[in-house]
Amino acid sequence: MKKFLSVLICALLIVAVFAGCGSSSSKDSPEPIEYDVQGTGDLSDKNLTVYFFGEAVEIGQIKVNELLSQGWGKDPESWNDVNLEQQMEYKDYILGKEIDKKGIEAKIDFKNLTDTFTTPEKCVVTSIRVSGFQSIQAANVTTLNNVTIPGTIEEFEALLKANVSSYNYHSQEYTYSTSKIYTVTLPNGTIVYDFSIDNETNAIDDLTIESSVNTDYVIQ
């Protein structure tokens, strides 16, 4: 019995030592960095319109049926629970429905911003979110009138700074990649560019762009 207890105690001590070594050798991620950046451009003439393949999607203005008429298709599984003929009350909303066009996928949120009941097809698109660096480049996604996505993060920062008067920058470094988020605030909403940057090569690994109206937005 004493021999068993001795073995058990030794085993526990070994586990504790290894656990302690693991915790002391692991490095926590550096603290996030966040600050506002002043640009040389002008936000007064900018809006939430996003261009795909040269065609405008006016967030906060375009309706679901108008968007679908531009050639965007509905993902069957994503839209399976949406009855396009159901009546929705004022400010009722539906989130995260997948659409696609020419092989490019996006997700939209939409809301009834009329002063009466309406169907999902006549709801206003309040957010569009597209992911994938190569997909965004292939679709020639353009925001803020002429901000496209060039090949490097340095080129993007220069382009953004030249087109806006200010934006918020937030970064968080991880083991293999760094998240860099650029948020441009407009009177009626925000545009967020969320990059993943490879720490070794400084190349863009991934990107998500989301344009959204404010939660209290009312269609003009």
C-alpha cells in the first residue's frame, strides 16, 4: 500500500511539474492595439454602396427582390426557413442569408423598414458581408466610391487613407497571424475590413468586408 501511494504521489508530482512547465513556456498574445487614423480624403460624399462586378448594391436602400434581380441567387439551404410571402411587421428582420453570383458568395441581413406589414422580398437589405481575399478581388469589390482591394496590406492602407478623413484601426497578434480591422464610420452605418495577415510573409491570408446600416436606421 505504501509503495502504491509513493508511486501515485510521484506521478502527481510529475504531472504538476509538466503542467507548470507548459504554462510558463506558453506566451500570451500581445495586448491588442487600437487607435484612430486621420486620412487625407473626404467622407462627406461617401456612402454604404458596395460594388460587385461593377454593379451597385445600395445598403439601406436596395430591397431583397431588387438584389435578386441583379443575378444573385439564394442558397437553398440557407433560405429554407424563409417564406418570401409571409407578412413581417415593422422592424422585423432576418439575418445571415447566403446569396451567390458568378461563384462569389455573400451573406445579407434584411429588415422591414416600411411603416406597414410587408414580405421578405420587399424588405431593405441592411447588411452585406463577403469573405475570402481572392473572391473579393475576383468580384472587384469596391467600397467608398473607389476603394478596391489591392495585393498588399500596405497598398490597402494607403488607398483607404487617401479616400477617407478618418478610420479606426484595431490589431491583435496571434501565433501565426495578425488580425487587422479597419472601421470606417458614416452617418448611416459602418464599413468594416477584417484582414488576417500571415506573420512570416506579411501577406494577406483572408479578408471579410461588411457594410451595415445603424441599428436605428430609417429608410429615407
